[in-house]
Amino acid sequence: MSTRHPIIVKHLIYPLNEFIFGRQTFKCLKELEKTQWYSPDEIQHLQWLKLKNLLSHAYENVPYYRRVFNELNMTPDDIKGLANLNKIPFLTKENIKANFNDLTAKNYKGKLKRMTTGGSTGEPLIFLVDKNRVSYDIAARFRSRRWWNVEIGEREIVLWGSPIELSVQNGLREIRDKLVNSQLLSAFNLTEESLAKYARIIINYHPASIFGYPSAIYFLCQFINENRIDLKNIKIKAIFTTGEVLYDFQRDLIQSTFKTKVANGYGGRDAGFVAHECPQGNIHINQDHLIVEFLPQEAAGYVEESGEIIVTDLTNYGMPFIRYKTGDIGQPYKEKCSCGRGLPLMKIVEGRVHDYIVTKEGKGIYGGFFAYVLRDLNGVNKFKVIQKSVDEILVKIVKTDKFEPQNVDYIKTKYKEMMGENTNISVDFVDNIPPDKSGKHRYILSEVASKYLNPNKE
């Protein structure tokens, strides 16, 4: 695959691409490169200025929010500061589906981009974003890459599974990817043949970075290690992961395989690009163009200090998302990062409500426990833990010849220690565990967690 010099991509091809699409990405990047160094007080002041403008716009031009304010007998003037934002009700996926047309700004003259979520745990969410929101998302990603000394235009491998990207990979999108030194590899059907092909592409392409789902990159690393593929001439600056929970066992194998660091990011099509890890190992929230809240455990029912992540996007005027319930779970971290950026921190992102297993008592258990029990066993190639009810768990395993029969009893014993002796634990051996239709591989899936853990369920 031919490549262009990164300087040409950065200063000519990418700016031309953004100009053609009518986006102000590089103007936004210049702003974000500055505001990341603001003090926490300065960032909060910036948020407040942007929030006031957004609320006024929503009240005047978005029928849904005009109705919400009227029902509460309020106007935007009643929101006196960031602390008053909680006067506005949460925006849920059900709200969006039921009020789609009324959530669109009536004064917006430009063309809005139709977006959809993967719908891995239910019906996909359809919504609209304006060019400003897209510009800030791209700019924030550029900024986070530069934290790791990965410049715009350097060669990148993208191991992704979204049907949206894959379906348009022919034609103009494929040409555009080649022009900006990006190569998309499908995260679907990760067979030995496709993994061998991907390993060859990486060796020949010499990317500066790899971006993709943690599970897909992890499976690739398993294949590389099992087949003793030599990567000594590959100098990758960073591996960027997003879209799924990143488990420690995945991070460890990926880092040891590529001899570089994993930088984890958090976001989604609906919430936007929310946060990213810096080289000091802390996850910074993009609070210079977002407002991120954590729904407290006493309200959401989650364990320890975790809470549901609530996002207000301060950039999307076409279809404003104010206090949007993501369904994702995270934890604020009050410390200051040694990198010097004023962007606040998240201590951890623990995935979605469905990544928890719930007990009969309504206690949420982080799915990582169930994953680590299986990862500690020899002979487990792939796995998936599915909670069918509060007292029934199904474990699917793709095993190798190293799997020992007594492992089944061990799994059941460890799970019952956490869930209760009367829990029904069944283990099924399967030939393959395909990814969800979004391309993600979910290690943990509870079919009942949202009912028990989220009384504010949409």
C-alpha cells in the first residue's frame, strides 16, 4: 500500500478533506490545544459560557427543550451555574426515539449527519449531529494522538468492526483512507487466515499506531504469539483502544506483543469522544467542550463509587444532547495529573450496565471478576459469560487441547462463591463465539442487570 509523507497529509490532504466536508476541524484543534492547559477553574468558566449559549439556543429553537422548560415552569435564566444543570431532566434513548423530530433545531440551516449506534444490547439509536460536533470529535482525537507523539498523517492501522465503516470502505472512503495513510481491517470473522493476513500487513506497512477494539487487537496478539511471528522491526508508538471494556489481561498481552503502551479512550457515536488516556496513565475528560457528570451510586444502584456517565455535548446545536444518559459506568478521579493538563480525570471506565452481573439482592458485580476467573485457566481461547436471570449463568468457551476437565468445577465454584450456592452455572463448549453485529466482542452480558441496577432506566 502506497503512502504519502505525513507532512503532506497534515498540511495539505487533511485540511483539504475537512474543507470539502465543510468542517472546522483544525480551527477546533487549535482551540483544544490551548484549552487543555487551562486550570480547572478556567475550564469550568469556559463550560458555563458554552452551556449558557446552548441552553438559550435549545429553548428558542428546539421544541423538545422548550416543552421541558415549560413543563418545569423554567427558562434558561433559572440555570445560574453548572451546579444548577441538574434541574434539567436526563435525556434518555427512549426520549430521543419518541421525540426525534422535536429534538432537531428548527433554525439549523446546514445538513445534519445521520448517525446510529451499534445496538449490541437492543435496538440501535438513530440521531443527528451537526458539522461542529463532528469537527470537535475529530479535533479531540487528533489532540489525544499528539499526547503520544503520534502526528496527523502518520500511518495507522484501524482494526474496526462497525458495519457503517465497512459498508462504505469501497470507493471514495477507501481512496480517502489511502490519502491520509489509514488502513481499515475488519474486526469481523477473525479467522487464522485473516489474522495471518493482518500480521503481514502490519509488518509490511510499518504503522506508527494501531487503533481498534481491545478484543480484536488482543486476538491478533494471541495469534502473533502462538505463531511466533517476528515483530522486531515494527516500531509502533502507541496502541489506541476504544469501544469496549479494556481488561488488564488484554492490556498486558498487547503491550508485551508490540513492545509499546496501550492508550485507552472512551466515547461513543451518541456521546461523542469523551475521554482519553495520557502517557502518565490517567484518563482525561474532554471537559473543554463537554460536561460529564456521574450519576451517584445511591441513585443508580452501582457498586463502590461508580456511577452512570451523563454527557452534555456543548457543540451539537443541530440536535442537542443535554444530560444524556449513556448507560456507561465510570468513576471520577479527583487527583491532578502530573502531565499538567487541567482536564479532569476519570479513574476507570467499567463498561455498560450490561457488563455487570447482578445478584438476587440487587448487588452489581463488575464483570471483570468473571472474566479473570476464565483468563487464569489454561486452554481457554475465547469465552463469553451470559447472565440469563439472577440465578442462572451460561458460560460459553472455545477451548484448546490444554483445557482440563476439572476447570469446569473450578469455574462453578468461583462463580458460586460470588453469586451464591444456589446459582445455576452451566458451561457450554462451542467452536466459535462470533462478535456482535457491531463488531465488538462482549465478554460479559447480563440480560437482567438494567432491570435491577438502574431504577432510572430509560
